[in-house]
Amino acid sequence: MTQNILLVTTTPLLPANSGGRIYTWGTTAPLASDFTYHLIAMANETERNEFAANQAELDRCYREVFKTYEFIDRPPIPAAMKRRDVLRHLTHQIGRAS
């Protein structure tokens, strides 16, 4: 019986075109026959569109390694927000910390 492993990442793993993606894919894929992997990956709109543009190929690759995979929305980071939204975000975070 193989062990189930849930992998949660801050970005989709494919295409493996950056350091973190390459490292994570490169250490997970070779062990796919030894473990039952499940993936939850955060994705922004650009990454979802990138997946949709190559869905057939990327889906095939994901299914070779992961029994299940799902993308969830990644919340925006302050650096990607408008100034007004950053202030709202920070005010909300400060209020939660109190």
C-alpha cells in the first residue's frame, strides 16, 4: 500500500520554467510510483490562462504524477495591489492582530 501525500504549493508546478517549479517537480515526479500524490496549487489568473492554453498536455503530465490536482485562487500580495487596496489590506491585518 502506498502512502497518500498532499502537496500544497504557492504556484502551479507546470510548466516547470522557474527554479521552484523545476525543483518541486524534479523531486516529486521521480517518486510518483512510490507514493500517491495529491496536489493543491495556488494560481493567479495568468497561471490559470497558461494552463488553459496547454490544458491537454499539462493535464496529461499532472496525471502521470498526481492522483488528483486542483488549483485554488491565490490571494493578491500587497506589491500587486493598488495603493488604496494595500492600505485597506494592512489596516485589516493590523485589526486582526490586535
